[in-house]
Amino acid sequence: MNIQEEMRAKLTKAFEPELLDVINESHRHAGHAGDDGSGESHWQIRISATPFAGQSRVGRERAIHTALGADIIGRIHALAIAFV
């Protein structure tokens, strides 16, 4: 399973989102700081899920990081999160 599939599986399990896009943006950062050459260093998540209702942006971002876990967070350089 690649990182994109792992992220999708963990976020789906944790939040049962109505909308979830896990977008690999690594190609846009090739040769930049943090590009490790893996093609899986820069990501964007677009998510809408009922469990985020009433949470602050910081709380929602912490929940995403917790759901992804240290293993995934440790393997990527950048993660942009859009709550839609």
C-alpha cells in the first residue's frame, strides 16, 4: 500500500468523511527543500466530516495528524489540509 492509500484508509476509518481527497502534490515541489525524490513528500488533504463540527481549526488539524499517526507524518515533508 502506498502513502496515498494509507492516508485515505486511516482518514476514512477515523472520520467516515462525506468528502475526502488525498492529493499528491510532490511533482510541484521536485528539487525543492523537502523533496526526498520519493515522489511522496508533499500532500494536500481536502476533507469534510461530521466529527469536525464545532472543533477549532487547530483541533481539526490535530485530529488529522493523530489519525494519520507518527509513521505517516514522519515520512512526508508537507501536508496542506483544507476543510470543506
